[in-house]
Amino acid sequence: MQKKYLIIGAGFSGSVLAHQLATQLDCQVDIWDERDHIGGNCHTSRDEKTGIMVHRYGPHIFNTDKKEIWDFVNRFVEFRPYVHRVKAMHKGNVYSLPVNLHTINQLFGKTYTPETAKALLDSLADKTIAEPQNFEEQALRFIGKELYEAFFYGYTKKQWGCEPSELPASILKRIPVRFNYDDNYHNNLYTGIPVEGYTALMEKLLQHPHISVSLQTKFDSSSNMAGYDHVFYTGPIDAYFNYQHGRLGYRTVQFETHYAEGDYQGLTQMNFCDEDIPYTRITEHKHFANWEEHKDTIYFKEFSKETGEHDIPYYPKRLEADKQILLKYRDEAHLKEGISFLGRLATYRYMDMHHVIGEALDFAQKFIISTASGQKPPVFANQEA
Ligand code: UDP
């Protein structure tokens, strides 16, 4: 008999899962999203005034080392090559990012070679820190005080709203340090931008006679889930449980939209690393698609703040207190029947698009195998909390 599944959230997790279920099982998939568009925080749409494709919730660059994920997304839409080059503004000067030989030479006003720059950073590194326990220690241990204070301390404080010493070292490990002039922000094998944006990709994923999308449909404890064989929840896990163990910490982002003629800053992303500039970065959208021509330009100034009751959660903070709360929700979730949790918000992790897609593909496979063998489907897409 045909099964009926409900997916909450039409971002990458929900859309990939819906696609896999509808194409591999005899089922009807309903997918609800509380917003008036699909795509979650990866949503893109063209700006009415300029025609430029806008990353509505901030810059999203597709990058992965996994060929199967790259091949998967390329089955649905065309991607064009794009290399993300980011510059940093510090005390009125522009620097190269991520930290590379050029950045080091710019900051110290020298002409170091790869070898002498390595020796310099080695001399600046705080070797008394054996095992870095947090973001600040990780920075001091590997790049030293000068680079940390110029490019990371202020930006991180603005971005996360706390001292970097309160944050996990893993946040800094996202960004490489290079002793050559390679200024590609990502060092993945496959990288690109979908020509018609991410929402077009998700439209393709959801285009199936057995998938029905309901927008502006909010899920809460009063939602009727009767008649569904299984529910997949991709929203914030604390919201699912009505915040009964407290709220998990997230940072949200507010965008201030600006227009200008021509080219405003000459590249997609400029980071503002000093604490006295209230925004973290400026994204100029037309540079994501340099194959297009636009006379005018649209750019966003990004302001980071703590997530209030009505704000959209972006970055999970994962402070120690958050992890304790998360464990309580996970325990609670394990007691439930007929529901699974996946994606950035439901598993409360800092995930890139390729992580989300990879995990949704794996999870769909596990779910399909478990239903075929009559076993309980996995409750979470990830093991650890
Ligand atoms: N970061 C920083 N200065 C920069 C860029 C990044 O201090 O110029 C820190 C900051 O804490 C940020 C983290 O490194 O949250 C990861 O940076 P990434 O560029 O990956 O951030 P995302 O694009 O995910 O916001």
C-alpha cells in the first residue's frame, strides 16, 4: 500500500529527502514550510530592480570534495565555475583572505617566502597551549596574537556575540592558513554557483507527481499528523519540543539592502574585521554570476545578533550550556515513534550545504532500508550530539 510521509521544512534537507523518497518508494510526500518560498536559508531570487540573482539569506557557495554530491546536484541544474575570493578590511586597509602569504606580508610589511613565513608564524605561535580548548587558543596556538587580533578577534566577537574564548576551536578550523599566494577561500575539489540559483535546484528536486509542497504552513504541536506513516522534521529541535528544556543559542543575521551604480566593491565578499564597524561583511550579489551583465548593483551589509523569538535561526552557537540542553531534547526524541530529525536546525550543527545534502542522501538510504526490513528508522541523521 502507498505510504504517506510528511516532511517539515523545504530547505536542502527536506527537498533532497523528499526527492529520494518519492523516486525510490511507492509513497506520497507532503512537505510543509512556514515561509512563502522553498529553499530555506539557501533561497535565491532575482532582485526586481536590477535583475541580479540575490542570495536572500547571505552568501552561499557550493563546494564539496565528494564527487557523488557534486554529480547529484549537477543532475538537476547547471553550475558554473566560481572561485570565492574574500578580502578583509582592517584599520582602513584591505587584506587578502583566508590568511595566506600575501596577508602575512601585507600585515607585517615584509616579503616573506613560504619558508620564512612558516618560521615567522612558528615564532609567533603560543606553544604553551598544548591542546587548544577554544577558538582563541586555537588561533594563538597556530597563527599568533598579531594575525588573530587583526582578522579574527573583532569579527568573531561581532559574529558570535561573545568572547572567542567561549567558542569551540572547530569554528576556526573551518578556515585554512596558507603559506603560498592561493587566495581561494575554499579548498574543495568541486565548487560552483547554480546559474539560476539554489531555489531553482530545489524546485527541480521537488518536481514530482508524488510530492506536494505547502508553503506558509507552520508546524506546531497542534498540527495534524494523523494519517502519516512517518514524519521528518528539519526545523529547530527546541521548537519541536516547545522549548520545554530551554532555548538553544543561535545567531541570526540581519541584512541591510543597498543599491549603487556599476560595481560597489569589486568582489562578492568583503569582511570587516574591526570591532568598531558594526557589520561583519558586505556581500555584493552580482559577483556570484560574473557571466551576467548588470548596469547597477545590489549589496547587503550583514549584522549578526542573538536570535529572538521571531527571528530566523542561522548559526548554532553550541556553547557548553547549549550542548546540555541539546542532549535533553535528543533523549526526548528517542522516546518518540514515527518521527526523525535531520538537517542543520534539527541536529543543531554548523553545516555547509554539501554536508546537509550528503547527510540527507545517506539518511534517505538508511530510512529506505529500515522500512524494507521492518526495523525502526533512525531517529537522528547524525550519531553524536
Ligand atoms: N572569521 C573571522 N574573520 C573573518 C572570517 C571568519 O574571525 O574574516 C571567523 C568567524 O568566527 C567565523 C568563522 O571564522 O564565524 C568561520 O568563517 P566562515 O567564513 O566559514 O563563516 P560563514 O561564511 O560560515 O559565516
